[in-house]
Amino acid sequence: MKSEREALRQDGIHEECGVFGMYDFDGNDVASEIYYGLFALQHRGQESCGIAVSDTEGPKGKVSTYKGMGLCNEVFTPETLENLHGNIGVGHVRYSTAGSSTRENAQPLVLNYIKGTLALAHNGNLVNAPELRKELEYDGAIFQTTIDSEVIAYHIARARVKTPNVESAVAVAMKKLKGAYSLVIMSPRKMIGARDPYGFRPLCIGKKDNAWILASESCALSTIDAEFVRDVEPGEIVTITKRGLESNREMCLPKERQARCIFEYIYFARADSIFDGVSVYHSRIYAGRCLAKDAPVEADLVVGVPESGNAAALGYSMESGIPYGTAFVKNSYVGRTFIKPKQSSRISAVKVKLNVLKEAVDGKRVVMIDDSIVRGTTSHLIVKMLRDAGAREVHVRISAPPFLHPCYFGTDIPSEDQLLAHGRTIEEIRQIIGADTLAYLDMGRLSGMAGGLPICTACFSGDYPIAPPDEDIRGEFDR
């Protein structure tokens, strides 16, 4: 059953999620600002979205929620946003890394329990979700979703019964959680942000006038003209109340044990974001420069596969001296190819999304920079599109090492038998995708992409910072 479901997935790396929270101490409604924040994070999740808000001066525990399947501009209307009254709120955009894509699994999750209410938005994936879920089920918990985010919410609620405040309950729950999580939590009078001790996923703090913001990426702050304050540190819990910002670093690991997802720099994050002090744009420029140094080739033009390949292509051009150009016209109104749920839809989706500029590539030797090759279907098609447009040669350069292992921390990298690079040589992969030459980014270059910060490279190296589950449960407990 699971292998059949996975076979229907698209040839591309699937996103995780994006979270956004805002607390306006002046009492202004925050739903519209959260909407625009989510709009800026749309690249992180395109299956569902939602917003939950509350009025800190109103009835305690009253939460207004609206969520649905689709993109932000499909789910929300001006009328729905106007009806979401409250000066504190959380929002979420979701892509399920496995399992079902249903409205029930859309976030934020809102829990009513003995101490009041909690609204939670989560980005990441737990590796011990089944054990935590069973523990709760044996205590009588009834689950409404299949997502591990609900497991987190229940454990926080259960801990809150025995702790003096919500932030203490979050700290207790975090001691049980294993895996990747960046959380934004709304209680009636507080907003809380938490990041797992390894720092797999980003989470940053912003400020606009008399409002505080938590967001997956700094680009969402820029969208609403908010000021970037700092990143939430790996293992840190931040609490925002009328007293301001308070911090608990009890769960912080030593820096050398941290493990940021390197694919945030390669692909996930928007190019104008800053992740733990490192510019994503400069990371991709650096990767392109490294590819030009390590895998040079004589050519007439360097092009990137939009969007994440563009900056790496510019870096390749800057280092090699080969002119940088545009070979692809992207339809901005089409989501990423993996949104289509069936294999039969995959090729048509790519053709609808990208067109080749024949005038740019006709008769030329082209270096094509892309961020990854997963199953190879899309790469083969794009190489063929360039050849059909008249390209004399197509040299493919990938701004990441070969994918050899699955990810269990919120990135939908499939099982090894579905990864084109697993068990194949680079020459064999080159022949399959139809390129004249093929080269990947060297593993030794990854640290430089992240500015020397500790990173997780498990999908390339098999070196998991946390032991993976004994069996792949991503189809059951999804994110």
C-alpha cells in the first residue's frame, strides 16, 4: 500500500511546512498580516493553509479559526480575513511529507482542554511519533488527525496540567520529542516559539511597531515590513507576553551537536531569507562557484532551472566566465510539479510550468544548473526540452550531492529504491537523464554553504544525527 502511494509522488523534493505567528500589543487584528506572512512562505507548503486568532482582552479561550485545502489566495478571501478578529494568532502552510492530504490534517491545530485552549503550528517531523501516540492512546486520547503535530499538542496539554505555565509545559514535552520541530503556539495571553535542539528547521523572531512575530523565514518578515530581531536558537523556547520577550535555553545542545537541514540552503528557503545568520542567496552563489571550480566545462551559456537553480547558475557563471542567461520561462501561476498527485500528471505538469526560450539556447552549448535529481524523470524531460529547442550540448550540474538515503526530519526524500542515484554511478545517471556531462556538488563543499554551521547531511551521507525509526512510518504519521 505504501509503495503504491509513494510511486504516485512527483519527481522532486517535497516541502515541509511554514509557520507564522503574531501578537499585537496595541490590540489590532492580526489575521491580514498573518495572511501576507503565509503568502511569503507559500513555497514551503501548498496543500493546505490556515489561521487561528484570539483576542487577548476578550473571552479567555475563544479562538476563531479558518483553514482549507489549497493555496493561501484560494482558501482566504477578504471577507474571511475580516471575520477573523483577534490581536494574537498563528498561521500555517502545509505540505504533507507522507500520508493523507486532507482538511482534517490542515493546521493550526486548536485544542480545548482543562487549562483553556492551545493553537499550534508545526514544521518538521518526529521520528518517535508512533511511540508517543500509543502512550497517549493508552491513556484514552482520541485523535482527530494523522499528523504528529497533534501528538505534540497533546503532550503539551498533558504537561500543562502539572506545570505552572504553558512555556514550562512546552519544555516538559520537548524532553520527549525526538526529531525536527519548529513550533509556534498560541495560548490565550501568550505566544510561544520553540525549536528542536538540533535546529533542523528555521524559526526567527521579528518586530513591527508594537507587535512581535515568529516566522519560519525572514522573507516573511520583510513582506509585512517587520524588522528581523534574531533567530530562535536550536533548543530554545521563547515566550512573548506584554512583558516582552523571554527565553528558556534549557534544551539547547552544544553547537557542535546541532544539525541544520542543509537542504534549506540548497532548495527549501527562499533566496532572500537569512537562515541562522547565513544568506540563502549567497549559499547558492557559493555552490555554483564550487561547481565551476570542481567540474568545469567549455560552454556558451549557463542557465538555472527556476527558482532555486538560478542563483547557483549565476555563481557558476561568475566563477567560470561563461555568460549567464535565461533559458526557461516559468508560469508563475502554476505550483511546483509535485503538487500533481499522480505519475500520469507529472510530465504534463512540468511542461505547463516551464517553457524553453529557443532563441536563447539554439545552437549553443548549455550548462544547466539544478538543485537536485531525485527519480530523474523531470531532469530527463528538461534536458530533452533543451535539446528540442536546439541546444547543441547540455551539461548538467547539480548544486547538491547525490541523494542516497531517505529523510525522516520533514523532507519527503523517498526510500532508497526510488532514488535514482542509489546504486548507480554518475555515468549511469548521466545516460538516464540524457546529458552530455553530469556533476554533483562535492560533499566537502556543504559546510561552506552553511557558513561553517553544523548541518545534517543524512540524505547524502546516511549519517543521521538522530537514529531513524526501525521502519519507515512516514506514510502513517505525516507532516
